[in-house]
Amino acid sequence: MNTKQSFGEYLRKLREDQNLPIRKVASKLDIDPSTLGKIERGERSANKEMLPILAELFGIEEKALGLILFSDKVAYQIIEEENTNEILKVAEEKIKYLKNKNLKQGSLDLK
Amino acid sequence: MNTKQSFGEYLRKLREDQNLPIRKVASKLDIDPSTLGKIERGERSANKEMLPILAELFGIEEKALGLILFSDKVAYQIIEEENTNEILKVAEEKIKYLKNKNLKQGSLDLK
DNA sequence: ATATTCAGGACAATAATTGTCCAAATGTAA
DNA sequence: TTACATTTGGACAATTATTGTCCTGAATAT
């Protein structure tokens, strides 16, 4: 897993390795080729519905693809702050706490 | 630093410790009391402009307040995924890479 | 009982996101 | 070069999310 790559860069590499035109992949995703181009260039974000389609198309794990997508989103969200590491650490503790809390309560009040 | 608290819960505690009504704090922030109530209950998000005002009002570090706010946002964004820890780890590496890259290039292309 | 405070829904305004369409640019092969 | 396919990127519209206000009713305090 190359964590230095953005989702778009990764996607483009996958596509080019298979010599597929944007047009074809876009068609699988049922979106305009221009939109996919923007996703590959990072001007747009992909959404979760695209993940299983892309995973199957390129023969990779959907979870791995999602990992790249979500880490992109998180990174983008806080990269302009100075204390990014601290933010991530506190977020991790918070998530741990919340997941445990909701587990005990039974109700998944996470939306 | 209590990482188990959300930004809103933390804010409410600060306010109640000083026996201030929502109305007064909202006025300092120049927003409707109802909006502040929602922020305290987590139904709305605070924004960065509010941080220095709140920090001064309650005599705490703006950075500490921002830490709680941003970690909240990150946690909220990914808490429904299963592999949250992995996402955070990859995000951290990505940020490290991007910050270093932009440092070297000089241009802060982060927006 | 009256005042104040707070909760929460309905609503409007604004901003952000998502996608399409098209024209220009780029690449590719004959 | 010509012809064709692909990609880029701007303008635009539609949808969705966010933000805040206003108002009513409930709870709390005096």
C-alpha cells in the first residue's frame, strides 16, 4: 500500500495499467467521463457507491480502496492545521470511546 | 484534556461552570441562542471563527479548543467505517508526506 | 404566576457538492 | 498533415448540506 498516493492518482494508475480509457471506466460507474477525469485529478471526490464497482473492475479489495479514499478525506480536512498529529490521536481516542459506548448501549446512534 | 468529550459537551461544561446562560455566550459569538444550543448538543458544528472568541471568554488556549473541534470532525467523518484506526494511520502518513512535499516545493497548494 | 432559559421543529438563505455538456487541447496512428 | 480518440477544463444546473433565525412549548427558577 502506497500511502503517498491520493485516491485519484491510485485510480489513474490502475486504469492505465490496464490500458483502459476513462470513457470505459466512467461507463461502468455510470458517470460522465469528465467527472471521472476530475476524480482522477483530485478535483472531485469519489463516493462510496463507486468503490465496489471499481474494486471488482480492477480486482482489488473494496476495503483497501476505501482506505485510500477515506484517508484522503481525513488528510484533506485537517492538513491546514498545525497540530495534525495531535488531532488524529484525539480523534482515535474519541472513536474508541464512542464505539465502545454504542456497543454497550446497543443503539448505534451514529448518524 | 478529556478526549471523551465532544466539542459541544465541553463547551457546555465551560459555560455552566461560569453560570452563563446560552444567551450571553451566543451574544458574544453574535449568533442566535438556538444555534449555540444546537452546537452544545452536537446538532450543529462550530466554526473556526468562534474559537478565538470562546477561548478568550473562557480563558483557555484557542489551540486546545481547536483540537477538540477538529478531532470531533475527523471522528464523525469516519466513525461508521470499520477500519478507523487504519484510516487514521494512513491519513497521518499522507499528511506527513504532503507537508514535506509542499515544504520542499515552497508552494502551499493546500486548498 | 411570571420570568427566564432551553429544546427542538419549520423555514429561508447560502454554500458546497455532484454531475453534465461542450469546446479546446492533446495524443495517436495512418 | 489529416483524422480520430481521448482528455482537460470551464460554464452551467441540479441536488444536497450547512448555517442561522424564528417561533412555540417545556422546563426551571424567582
